[in-house]
Amino acid sequence: MCGIVGYIGPKEAYPIVIKGLKRLEYRGYDSAGVALYNNGDLLVYKKKGKVADLENFIKDQPTTGFLGIGHTRWATHGKPDDLNAHPHISGDGRIVMIHNGIIENYAALKTELELRGYTFESDTDTEVLLNLIEDIQKEEKISTEEAVRVALNEVVGAYAIVVIEKSKPDTLIAARKGSPLVIGIGKGEFFVASDASPIIEYTKNVVYLNDEEFVVLHRDGNLEIKTLGNIQKTPYIQKLEMDLEKIEKGGYDYFMLKEIYEQPQAIQRTLDGRIQDGIVHPHAFGVKALEVLAQVKHIQIIACGTSYHAGCVARYWFEGIAGISCNVEVASEYRYRETVLPENTLFVTISQSGETADTLAALREAQKKGLLASLCICNVPTSTLVRESDLSFITHAGPEIGVASTKAFTTQLVALMLLVLSAGRTHQRLNHETEAKIIRQLQNLPVVLESVLGLDKAIERMAAAFGEKHHTLFLGRGAQYPVAMEGALKLKEVSYIHAEAYAAGELKHGPLALVDNDMPVVVVAPNNDMIDKLKSNLQEVRARGGQLFVFADHHTQIAPEEGITVLGIPSVADEVAPIVYTIPLQLLSYHVAVIKGTDVDQPRNLAKSVTVE
């Protein structure tokens, strides 16, 4: 969840590192720090707060040097403060390290090191690992590189680390397990980062480290990759497909708004090349996908957060359209209970980053038990999840910088519908007329969503009613219930308003007790066979004085009146309605957050990619 940047080469390191930290700040922004090799010394600067606070702190300090590392933190062990900020310095002052991840056995290691005379300035597990490296090096009289390898074989948990040593200004060491790390290869220079965004400005040649690999980068241009078992590896150099302009705001005030407005284009990219002759391309999910789908008897979907809500929508589709049983579960719960996988289960994971720790762990546990196959839906083609899955579908949503996920969600829904259609056709559960209708609706989504985005100003005016509220209820029925869940999550994430989502039919089983004039109730109301029941639920709210804000299909005949604000949504087929109705909920959350003055792109206590448990 933290952001890591490193540089070694002929250029000044500090400008590269600080710019890289700004691009990675979505991964964590509790504190930030840099370490620079300067005229025979290691200079370390770190500060609680955001990268801008660090920049201001450093502005009058020396920053010259051709070797540097930087870190922006999302706190796990130890509160956000200056002492717990990275980089950390070893007890003897020779080694500096930054770390993303969690060392699970740090307490036992810390006790052992304290018995050996080590003291600790911070509360972090990182400082424990660093001093373990120092201790091993002293005791065994080995190089720092070898001490890092030995130490990492002793720790339990996840990590991405970068290490520099005072006596070796021409060397940078990095390693990973469970947390992503990418190496950029320039002309006589190397870059290290948690993802490619800090690197793309300088080079498109990269190497993605695999789990339990470490790399030694030399100023002379030499790159060595080894496993923790000390086996030499040949670097596999890939070309980045990312463009620099895609990770800039492009005139928008916030990345979140930019990414909401990018959804028509993102969905078009998700569809491009995936539909052929009016049906889902046979190889859309891989060359072996149809062979796998023909054997599928059950779908198990695993995801976290927003991706979990996408899976919940898909459950309605798999069972209602394709006639295949489907279960959906959050990864953090699935991996810690005894599970029974039905025969011929397709294990589907959903993740924007492909690095979510709980999702990866759930996949690995399931693979041990035996699966028909695993399939991931992901936005990052080079991610660990893609590499470890049998089949994959890349959404091509483009970089998503805002912590609150928007375009990742809608492109995931499109991908899932394509999978449903492919499965339904393979199992002959889907008639041609229905399939053709849904395909047309998918292909028309970019146009429809442009129309929905045209409601932005009206939604902004609606948002004014939420500025002083502390609680909000979201309602939906059928496949719109998970959409309501996603709407509630967005409002919570960026505005800090407590929000809950309920299936509207559950109102009388408890939530009605919360309804009063001070609690807005947001409703998604497409024109489907449940609309009459939903209207009855709205009357239940109004009878208790609740203030309703309804996003409704024009044909529902839900009219505005006292206590009921209605915003008309274009008519679409029920199968794609969850995608369409997501957009106004995203815009509502965004505008409420702006009104309340929160940090929209970097909400408190959150980070974009959850690479720790």
C-alpha cells in the first residue's frame, strides 16, 4: 500500500524521486521521506503528512546526489509520525531501507534483536527487518547483498524493499514478496518503483520482479536478479504500454472526476476486439476459455471492496442469464474459512491492480484444493494476479489514480457481462435474440454514458442537500442492490458521511427505524419488473418523513414532489442498467465531497492498492 521510488544513474536523484512520490501518493499519504547519497554521506529527510509537506521541509536542505530512494507511507505498524516515516536507518548508520508490506514475525525478531543489544527508534516492522540485516552482516561477515537475502529467508510476511549502503554508492538493492516492484532500465540508469507511473517519463523498458526475487543494480549498467535461494535469473524485459498523459489530471480538479468522465472511452477499450460477428469473441478470455467454460458447473467469485460489488452484480447475471450457479465472497473472509468447492468450479478473481493481498492469497489457497481453472479480471496486464491465473481478461481501463475506484468498476462489469454471455452461449442457455440485444446494449454504452455525464450539473445541485448530513441510506432491488452498495461505499470513501445500502425490500426489517427528515435516502430505480414493489418502498420512506433522491428511468413515472427529488436516467435494457446507474452515484459522491471540502483523491486512512492484509 505504500509507494516506493528509487534511482541510480548519472542524473540528480532528488527531482526524479520526489516526482515519483507524487505519482505514487495514491498508494499512501500518511508520511513521506527520501534518502540521498551525498558526498560520502547518507542524507535522510522524512516528514509526517503528504509529499508536499516533505518538499517544503527539504527546500533549504542539500539534495545533491546520483543515488536516491523515496517512500510515501500508508501506516500499518506504528502511527503516522516523523519517527515511523520511511526511510529507516540501521543502528550503525550504514544502511538505509524503505519497505512496503507487513513482516508478520517482527515481534519475535525484535525481541531477539533487543536481547542482542539493539534499540529501536520507531514502532515499525521495517526497522526490525533493517536491523536484522545489519546483525546478520556483522555476525556472518558477508556483503549487504547477501545479508539481505539471508534476512528475507527468515521473515514471514509480505514486502517490497529497497536498500542502499553508505559504503557502496554505486549499488542499489531491491526485493519483493507479495508487494509489487518494477525496475526501469534507462540509458546508463535504473529506476525502482511500486508501479510504472514514476518510470514512464524516463523509459519504457521494465522488468517486473517476481515473488522471492531480489535485484542488485549497479551504476555501471549491470543488473543482477537472483532468487532468495541464490539462483541467478535472466531479466525478462518488457515494454510499457502506459502513456504519460494518462496519469496527469488533464485540466480536471481531481483525478476522480477525470476518471468518471473517462468511462465511455474506458468501456469502449474494454469492448474493442472482444466482440466478433455480433457475439463475444471465442478467445476474449484466452485461447482455452471456451474449452474451460464448456466444463463449468459453478462460478466462485472472489474480490474486495468495489470489485466485490462488481462480483455481486455478476451473480445475478450468471444465474439469470447463463443459468450457472454462482457464489460471491470477499477474499479476506474466504481464505480464512473451510470451503467446499463444487465440482468443475471456475474461480474468478476481480481486481483493479492485480496486487490485492487478500485476493491473491485466496486464489493460492483455492489452487491447492483443486480447481477446474482460475480466471482473473484485471486492469494491469503485468500484475501478479494475471501471472498466477490460468485465464485472464484485461479491462484496459487505463491508469486509475483516484483512491475511490470509478472506471475500474464499470469496466469490470462490462468484462463480467462478456463472460456471462460467453458462458451462456457455450452452455446453450442463452437464446440468440437475448444475446444480440445485450451485445447491442453493451456497444451503445459509451453513447448512453455520455448522456448520463450530461446530468453532472443537475447532480451537483442535488449534492447541496447532503453537505450537512451525517448519515445516508441507499436502496436498490435485484442487480441494483450491489449498485446501491457501491454508491454507499463511494459516499463513505470520499465525503466521510456514514452510508449504508439495503435491498429495498428489507426496509421494514430494521432500517426504517433510522429514517427521518435528517437522513437522505438515495434510490436507483430502473424500469424493470420490480419497479412497482420499489415504488411501495419509496412510499414507506415518505410516510416516515424521509427525504428521497431518486435516479429513475423516465418510464417509471416516478414524479418529483415534496420530499422527493427525481433525476431522469436514459432507458436501457435491465441487463446493462447496473453499469448506467453507477455513474450518477459516483458523481453524487464526488460533488458531496467537494462541498464538504475533503481530499477527494486521497481520502483519509485509505490507499489505492491494498497489498497488505
